[in-house]
Amino acid sequence: MIPVIGLVVGVVAGLILQPTVPVALQPYLPIAVVAALDALAGGLRAALEGMFDDRVFLTSFLFNILIAAFIVFLGDQLGVGSQLSTAVVVVLGIRIFSNAASIRRNIFKA
């Protein structure tokens, strides 16, 4: 219940405060969001399978974001930022849909 309350508080705070992202960090925000969604989907799948561990979830959440941002940063430094951004989104998208399929099978037993 605490994570749900934290999510609601975070969304409400974001809507009220309307924070701005510095221009230098804007290319990394979408990748960080997709990486966070991947960790959330993995955490939900693990919870439904009875294997959820908060330490694993927290490290997965943080490292997914950091690694995805680093890959995009590295791509920017090499001059191929958009290609590596696309690759990161594709890989994380595949993981999200795989977790979603597992969640669906767990919930609907189908």
C-alpha cells in the first residue's frame, strides 16, 4: 500500500509543482521513464509470482535507469545517440511486454 500512496503523492506533486527538466537532461528523461517502467513491470510480475524482494526491486529500478542513461550518454559522445536511444527503448519495450504477458497469464490464468 505504501508504494501506491507514494505514487499518488508523486503524481500529485508533479502536477502541482510542474517541475522543469534542464535542457541538458531532456534527452535522458524518456529513456529513464522507460527503464523505470521496465523495473515496475518486473516488480509487479515478481509480486504476482510470490518472488518479490524489495532490495532486488530497488537495485533493479536504480540500475536500469542509470545503465540506460549511460548508454544514451555514451551514444551522444560517439555521435550515435539517437540510434542507441532507439536500441535501449526497443530492448526495454520487449522486456515490458514480456513482463506484461507474464502478468496477464498470472491474473487471468490464460
